[in-house]
Amino acid sequence: MRSARLEMALENGAFVLPPDGDIVVLGPQVGDDLTMLPKARVVTLTGFKPDFDHFQRLGYRMETTGATAAVVCLPRAKAEALALIAQAFSLLPAGAPVLVDGQKTDGPETVLKLACAAGIPHGEVISKAHGKAYVLTAGPVPAGWAAKPQAVEGGFVTRPGVFSADGPDRGSVLLAAALPEKIKGHVADLGAGWGYLSRAILAHDGVKSLDLVEADRDALDCARENVTDPRAVFHWADATGFKPSRPWDVVVMNPPFHTSRAADPDLGAAFIRAAHRGLLPSGSLWLVANRHLPYDRILTPLFRSVEEIGGDAAFRLIRAAFPLRSR
């Protein structure tokens, strides 16, 4: 657990906090215990809306006015990890301590090797609770570490760490091609990512408006660049709890099935329930899902009509129509 390594680093002097100034924690997640840090000085920085809301509810500040130390919670994607460290360095004075922490599956050893290759000084490596932590000394940001937009197939822009950053994923491509010409009215793209499906939806003239709902702020920022149609409305929000200002005629989605690092098929089920709640009685849901996910048992009680309309060996396309309401 992150808290065990953080506590050890503080207790044994591996991570020495300056006497004043903010302590920025980059990329914390629900479940991370930060109580061993002085709360009045802690600023949590995260672009994932459920995590943002969690730490805000706990009373942590979300913006810094002058940081003197940092904790970087490593994500799995290497480019995103380096970008977070680069962000920490950019917020701190030279020589400030940056505790880098991650589970073994997050690649902390790989990141440390890259830091050493870049000439960044580091302290003791703490190994505990199936992970590692170490302190880097802030300085100039190594070339290539800072997050930069990248162009991908189809004239889209993505950023490190967003889902399918190298180009549109196969499931979304299949779903985009299967959307009917007659799609119209008020539409939602739940979990819109960087906007691939949204652009395909807006290619249909009958669409009056499109709600792009996305929890990853970086992905949503990319979507703002990729989708410039005035019918698009962008929402930084957790799709599973999103409430539209008016009911939708159609929902289109490629729902995620991972909660942070952990596989969680119930997340996709929560997306389906959110679509069901937001649809008009005459509305329809178009989704793509991995074939192994048991969504039929979720869809069948919620919609009068559920049919598989295509796919391939890995994915299936589903249309569910006419939401059922409990009486």
C-alpha cells in the first residue's frame, strides 16, 4: 500500500519535508491514505473526476500557490508517469524533494532507471507492500518527459495517459461504422474519451446536440480540440452519476471496464444503468463491449429490446431500445 511506503519514508528520513510550503500530491486515487502528511499543506492534483471529488470531499486543497515538496503516485503508463514527474519538477524549486511511489506493476524500477539515465539524483529505495518508493531531487525537466499532444490517425490529437492514446481502439471503430444514418435528436457519448466516437456521431445531420461526458480531464481537453462542432457540449464528470439537463434520444458508448488499475466489469454495468436513467422512453442505447463481459444480464431487465448487431471475435455491438421503468 502507498501509505505504508510513504510513512516509512517520512519516519526514516528518506523523505524530509521542508518546514513550509505546499506538498503537492500528483495522481492520488480513491483509497490512498495521505493522513501522515500535514493536511493543511497538502494539495492533491488529479484529472480523474471521481478521485478529484473524493479528495475535495475530504477537505484537501486542489490548487497550489507555492509548493516545496511533492509526491508522485505512479500510473501504469510510462509516458504518463514521466509527465507527472515533469509536472512535479515544474512546480518546485530546484533541489526540492519528490517522492515517487508505485506498485511493482506500475514500473517504479523502470522509472528510476530512466531518472538515473537523465542524471537526476535519487535517495534510498524503499521496498514494501509489493511496491517501491524513492526520492528524486527536482531540477530541469529531462527532454521528452513533459506531456505533449500527439497527432494520431484521422487527424486527432491525444496526450500521454489517455485511453488508446496511439489511435482509435478497435471497439470504437466498429461501433462508429455501425451507427445508423437515421440517428438523431439529443445524443450522449458516455465516456467520450478524446472524441473519436463523438466526431462520428456528429457526422449525422439529424443530431441536434451531443453531450460528451468524460471523467479524464486530459482526454476531455483532447476532445475539445478534436470535436469543434457547435452541437457538442463537454462535461468533465463521472458518467455513472451524470444527470442530463434533458433526456436523451440516443446514447452511444464504449464503456470502460477498469476502475483505475483494477479490472471491474461492474463499471460497465454502471454506465449502462446511467444510460438507462438518462434516456427517453423511446430512446436507444448503442454500445460496444468485449465478448467476455456479461452485460446481457444487465441490459435485459432494463430494456424492452436487446439485440446483437455485429462485431468481431473480440467485440460485440449491441443495440438496446425502449427503457423499461419500474412502477
